[in-house]
Amino acid sequence: MIRFESDYLEGALPEVMQALNETNYVQTPGYGEDEYCAAAAAKIREKCAAPGAHVHFLIGGTQVNFTLIAAALRPHQAAVAAASGHIAVHESGSVEATGHKVIALPCGVEGKISAAQVRECVEAHWADSTHEHQPQPKLVYISQPTENGAIYSLAELEALSAVCREKGLYLFADGARLGTALVCPGADVTLADLARLTDAFYIGGTKLGALFGEALVIMNEDINRDFRYIEKQRGGMLAKGRLLGVQFNALMTDGLYERTAQREVALAWRLREAFAAKGWPLYCDSPTNQQFPIVPDAALEKLAERYSFSDWGRADPTHRVVRFCTSWATREEDVDALIADVKAL
């Protein structure tokens, strides 16, 4: 079986594994207070053009999301997200388990929310005479790219940032697949833009060549002040924190992170072009490493004999939306084989 259902199905990039092996016997302090975490954080600050940024390394995306939100919000406050956002539908209520409601805003297939929606949500809350009986919107959660692979433009991000600052909300960007959003066709948002326009965001490693790990960048001093207390309380402070620092130090060296993302996107676009040539429309215009063709059931049954993919739901009685996802380890010959089999159907 050749697997295309996600981008975290393999181990790690050879450069990451080499770095882990080379440092295996080095003794360091624990809990992220080691030289490798410090070096990786310095490289991230440089890439973000943000010398004052606070960088924390955690194991996975869900953990980053609920820990950051728990650190940012008071007990009566809530996070605002797209109805299809990861914290709203794919994290087993982890944010709610910290005591904070997720206010889900309607969104299209792209999975994006707009500055106008955020403004309307906040103003409606304060205009209600019973607002103190309701959770107070205080943080806006977006993901770059979204669940369906779409990306926020710089103009959209600037508008969201502006309304959040005007209304006193935090802006937080989930970057589990951020690498692909930075390098894909049409991308105009940089790490420096994210550092300038958000209160916090993270750079995903799990889905871009690390064994595990995400690098959380906090720009807002109020959120960062007691973050490590919350991180410890929520189980996010890894005793062998240096394992995260070693991996990100490798990923942030000599353009490895960007090159890996570029390769993932290039392979995904080859699939995108093959689907288009076959006459299979795309459910969402994703320029990243996730592609969502609408495929006849009979064709999917045939492809499933050799390939795995994710089911995204039924499009009509005879077609389904599916996701094909490339990773750091996707082989060109496997992409070639899939394209050939699609042509032959």
C-alpha cells in the first residue's frame, strides 16, 4: 500500500535523525533549558526578524493549541475560530477541557474567517445587555494553511490583526503545516509578517520532517509571562526538551525547512495537475501539500486497491471528496505511479 492520507506517516528527515544521533550522548539540562533549544530559538527569531520573540518547544499541535489558549485567557473568556477549525472539530474538546468555549464562526470550503466576521462577533457580544452571562470572545484562532489547505493572504492577515487590536483580542495562528503555506504558489505571508501581526503562532515540525515537535513563537508579553507555568501544568514541558531543540536546530539550518516544504508542494502540484487532466474538479483551491479532488466512486474503489487517502465526505450520490497529501518522504516514483494509474482509469 502506498500511503497518501497524511504527512506524518513516516519517521523523520535524515538530517534530523543524524542530529539526534550525533547528540545522543551529550548531557544537557532538562526542560528545554539546553544549548540546542537556545540555538534553535535564536535561528527562529532571526527568521522571524523578531529578536524579542519568546520561543517554546512542545510535542504536538493539539498540545500547543490548548496550552496557549489556556495561558492567554481568563476563566470567562473564549476563543473564536472557523467552524471547520482544528480546535473546533478535531481536538476532542481539548480547549473546552481547559474551561474555555470555542465560538465557531461559519466559513466556506476554504475554512477561513474574515475580519468582518470577527468584528461582528465582538460587537454583537458587547451590544447584548446580558453579555456577562455569555463567554467573552478574547482570542481569534486561525490556521495557516486551513484544514482544507487554503492560505490567508497578507491583506487578510493584516485585516484580522487590525480588528483584533482594535477590539482588544489576541490573534493566534496554528502553523502545523506552516512550511507549505510559506512556500506555495500565491503565498505572500512570511514568518516576519506572522511575528508582526499575531500575538502568537507556531511553526510545525511534526508534519514537516521532525519526529515530533512544534515551535511556538509568542510575541505578546502578557501571554508569555506565566506560559511555562501553564505549559508544565498541562503536561507540555518535556523533561528531555533537548530532543525538540536538536530537531528544530536541524530544520532551521541551511534552509532545510523551506526546501522540504517546497518539495512537498511540488509533488502535490503534480497530483493536482493530474487530477485536473482527468477532469476531476477540486473541492477547495489548496496550493499546499494537500489536494482535494472530487472523484467518482468507481475510480476510488480501484485506486484504494493500491493507495490510501483520506475521505473528506460525499460530494453527490456518485462522487466523494478525498484528500491526497504529500510528505517529506513521499517518493517521486510513487507519485509517478499514482499519476499513471489515474490516467489509466
